[in-house]
Amino acid sequence: LAFENSVCRDYITEKLWKHGYQHNVVPIVLKRSIVEQYVPPHSFIAVDDFETVGQLASYLEYLMRNTSAYREYFEWRREYKVIFLDGRNHDELERPWGFCQLCRLLWMEPRPQFTLKNFDDFWNKTCESRGALVTKILRHEKNWKNFSNEAVNNSSEFQAH
């Protein structure tokens, strides 16, 4: 699980990269809209794609029984490669980020302009209330406290093909 400590518009947990894409696992993230523009297509599972915890559990159980469906989450590795940017290697890939990017933008003509109308909103209001997404998901799960493996095993929502 690559759950964020905070669900913020401009924050992706390092767990997604370190424990997800650097290993042969399918990361599970809390919110699709935050990560999908930055990661390979069909390379993760998003909790908010499911109405309930039970649906997510049923889908994970389905993937455990259906290896071809599970393998689809690794197809991206045919066209993409994981490269760890550590400041020492892959200079051409790291240049667009950090201080190199600042220097490039300072010398660019015409210089790009970016204006924040409300710095407080930008700095303090791009995150959801702490625990709001998890609370929402759990509210949809009627008996989430009593949720058991038996319920997952007996689910007919997803069947192996």
C-alpha cells in the first residue's frame, strides 16, 4: 500500500516510488486524480475507484485468482523504465527538476510568468482534511468493522476467467 500521509493536490508519497515502482508490485494509492498524470498508465490501483472497502477487497481477490488480469498491471514495463534519480546519475533526466530547472527558467526569454492570486490558498488549502477520504470510504462500507475474509472469498462480484 502506498498511502499518502496527506491527500494533497501536489504531493505523492515517496512510498509509491520506493516501495512500488522499484519492485515488482502493484501499488495501491488513495486517490487516482493525484497520481495518474505522473505514473505509467494502468500501473496502480486507486482506492477511490471503489465505492466500498468490500469492493476493493473483492477486486484484489479477483486479481489473486486471475494472473492474466494481474499481469496487465505490469505491461507498462515494456515501454517504461524505472530510473532512480539520486543527483549523481542520469544527469540529462534530472536537469528538468530542482535548481537546474530554476536556472533554466531564469535565463529563458520570454520568461514564463506565474502569479498566485492567494498564496494562503495555494500553501494551506491544497490538502483534504486529515482522514476525510478514508472516512468517506468507510462510511460507504455498512459493516466495515465486521468485514471478514469469508466475505471476500464468497464474493461473486469478480470471478477468475
